[in-house]
Amino acid sequence: MSLLHEIRDAAVDGHTSLAVVLRKCMVLAARLGHAGFKAWVDDELNGYAPDAEVPSYRRAERISSIGTFAGPLGEQINNVPLALGPIPEQIRDQYSSATFREGVAMLEDMAPAGSGAW
């Protein structure tokens, strides 16, 4: 079986981790001598550098924050939506979006078991 067929089969079988698929892609990139493909696979496997541009599929936008507030005599209010208005505009993006720079193995470990995310 060719390496490309192995990659295809591993990618669609639902039981092979994405890290394994990407390691096979690294071999393919080396065989092809394709520097761009190799760089992308390396970033996906090992994580993106702090100053590297991250693909849009690794960014979550319009994240809502919620809070829990406790008061006297054990009173508590849960899941209160928090407004972004009071947060200074220059740092607001840090509270309304997230960028995932980690390698895929770490992201797989963070995903809840059985979530179907991988």
C-alpha cells in the first residue's frame, strides 16, 4: 500500500490519532521534498511559535465569559454573562477569542474522551 493510501485510510478510520496521521504526512513531505507542507505538518505536530501566524481553524471567536458571584449568608448566583464593555478595548480580544497554538497531541489530550472532537 502506498504512503498516501495509508494516510488517507488512517485519516478516515476514526480510531487513529491525528498525531499519527501527521507523522505519516511528515514522511510524505520529506519524500516529496515539499518545504511548505513539511513546515505546516511540523507546526501542527509540535505547535505554532508565539510569533507565527496561526490558521483560522485554530482560532475560536466570539467566546462568551460567565461568572459566579457569591454574597452574604451563602447566597450565590451562577452562570452570569459577563459584558466586555468594561474591559479596555486594546485587550478585549484576549477575553473574546482563543488561539490554539499547541501541537495536536496536546489538543487531543485536552479534548474530552468520547467527545467525537477527534
